[in-house]
Amino acid sequence: MRTLIFFVCLLFIFSCNTGTKPQKPEFLLGKWIRTNDKSGNTTYEIWNKNFTGVGFIIKEKDTTFKETLGIVAINNTLTLKVEGVNETPPLFQFTSQTDTSFVAENPTHNFPTKIIYWLENKQLKARVSNNQFGIEFVFEKFD
């Protein structure tokens, strides 16, 4: 009888756990170089298997911009964290996602309020924007 009660309790516990962990966007992984850069700039984004990354711009031989990126689950929702630009790193909550794209938003942040990444024809594309302005990025994989 105790064994039966034990198995019923286990069955109940496992059946209550219906939440699934969100899938992180594997299409981001790798080393990317921007193809639509300003003249004289070379922009890179490098995403590691643990969904941490770095974005940086090199002008001539100097690094003129650098940010640390990460995708983390907060309360079972994927969030893009951007460090190195603001004193307090902004968090952008995923608001939609497919196998080859995601939209992350933070309406309280000045710029950007929305970040979109998508894979199109083997190119990684991104758009950072707010209601007044947007910047498009086109990357190709290298190495």
C-alpha cells in the first residue's frame, strides 16, 4: 500500500510540472561580421554556446565601442542583457520568438526600446529602435 501511495504522489508531482523552459535562439551562435558598416568601421558580434557574447567596433586599430551580451531566463522568460553601455545594464524581455528570430523589448529604456534579431539567407540581421529612430545591422558568419 505504501508503494502505491508513493507512486501516486510521484505521478502527481510530475504531472503538475507542465512548464517548459524557453528555447534559447541557437541561430545567434557563432562569429559574425557586419557587412553594412560605416566606412572605416568593422563591427563584430560573437555569440558563445552558453549564450553570452560580445559586440564591438574597431576603427583602424582601436576598439571604439564594446558591449557584453547575454541571454538569460528570468521567471521562465528569456531576456537579453546588455552590459557596458549604460551604468545599469538594461534588460530586454523576449516578446516573440521563432526558430530563426526574436523580438526583445524594454519600453522604459531610452534607446533602444526594441531589439529584433532574425536569420535570413544565412545572414544575421538585427534592428535596434525606439518610436523615432532605428538602426539596421546585417552580419555574415566568418571563421
